[in-house]
Amino acid sequence: MRVLVDLTIVPIGVGVSLSKYVAACERVLMDAGLEIYLHGNGTNVQGEWDQVFAAIKDCHQVVHEMGAPRIFTTILCGTRIDREESLSDKIRSVEEKLSGYST
């Protein structure tokens, strides 16, 4: 089953700069062959359920290996079986509805 996930992994106890941990997780997700979209508060991930959640586990492992004693993670996920839909499909649908909109 395909899943779309909005993932935010926050290492705790490592200071205020988190970009090296984010970069490490992005590498894990890319190495897993997942389609990802980094955004300001996390990463959108799409792929097969088992592959996505295995990669999230690997992200936790890597961040712990980097010295984070604790990790707080939020995962929003959605599945759909009536048709296949990608993250870019969802974005394009909203952008089409916004075309021509002005304030």
C-alpha cells in the first residue's frame, strides 16, 4: 500500500541547530529510494508503507548514532485506495484552483 507522510524528526538534547540531523535523515530517505520534498518544518515522503516506515526507523537510528539521546517525531500519514495520487498531484490540484486568484 502506498502512503504519503509528513515527517518531522526533532532530536532533543543536542542544542538549537538541527540542520545536520535533518541532512542525515534526508540522506537516509534518499538512499531508501523514496520520493521526498523538504519543507520548512519537515519532509513529505511518499512510497510503499513498509519502505517508508523502515526508513523512518533508520532515521531514528542515525540520529541516535549522531549523539541525540532523545528524539520527538511527528508523523501525519494518509493512504488512498480508490486511485493513485502523488504529492505533486495534490499540490498541482491546489495550484490549479489558485490560478487567476489575486488579492
